[in-house]
Amino acid sequence: MTTFQSNARPRPRAARSLKQRAVALLARREYSRAELSRRLGSAGAAPADVDAVLDELEAAGLLSDARFSAALVQQKRVSHGRRAIAQALRDKGVDAERAADALSALDGDDEFARAHVLWARRFGAAPRDDRERARQIRFLVARGYATSVAFRIVRGSNRAADVDEASN
């Protein structure tokens, strides 16, 4: 039995410039400036070089904290409350002013209605016991909704179940 042996050596991956790495990352998804700076800096690049590349990308319109913030709010508005979205923006390094601008897109939304839709999609039925009630409330609070909103939704589902049982 003969085996095939190649004399060809694997080619070393060509070293990409800092700007090429940044553009490749931005081609996949939006990044905040702080997040992209951390990613590029962790590869061993000098902070001054990273800042210069990020300034260039911002000038070219490829990097925008405002666009990133709006995209993050749009992505999370269905499944998270205002507090969780604000925390996600802070975690990604978006400054308070830009975060407030992006969160203003939620001003017309009814937080209670969004939480109720999320609860109905996830659970759809009133809790059977106290343990299940606590689980449903924790779910909504963990998603960034106020505790009062979570209690109102879960309590309201119990009242609806009581009305259904009484009518039968």
C-alpha cells in the first residue's frame, strides 16, 4: 500500500495589517469603537496605531458608535427591557450620550406590552405554583424588565387563569 506524501509545505498565513483586520471584523458585524479597540489591542498592536486606524475608519464611515448603538437597540428591543439594553450599551463601551440617543428609539414603546409579549412567547400559561411563578418573574427581571412589571404580568396571568376556571 502506498501513501501519498506531499512535499509542499503549508503556506504561512500572510500577516494582515491592522486596518485589514479591523475592516474584516467590521465586515461581519457592527462594533463600537471601544469594542473594536479592545479586539485590535489584544492582538498586540500599539494603542496609538489602533487609535489612528479607528480614526481613519470613522472618517470613512465604516465605524460608527451611533450606528452600532441603533443596531444593538433594534436587535434587543424584542427580547430585552430598557435597563438590559442600556447595560449592554455600557458593556460595549458606548458613551452615555450616544446610548441615550439610541435608547430614545424605545420611548414610543410600551415596556409592559413588550414584556407581556415576551412572557407569552416563553411561557404562554399562568404559573402552576409559587416555584413556577418565581421562575417566570426571574426570567423577566433577568431580561431587564422592572420587578413591578414582572409581578404585574405574572399576577395578571393568574387572574386570567382564575377567570377561565370560574367560567368552566
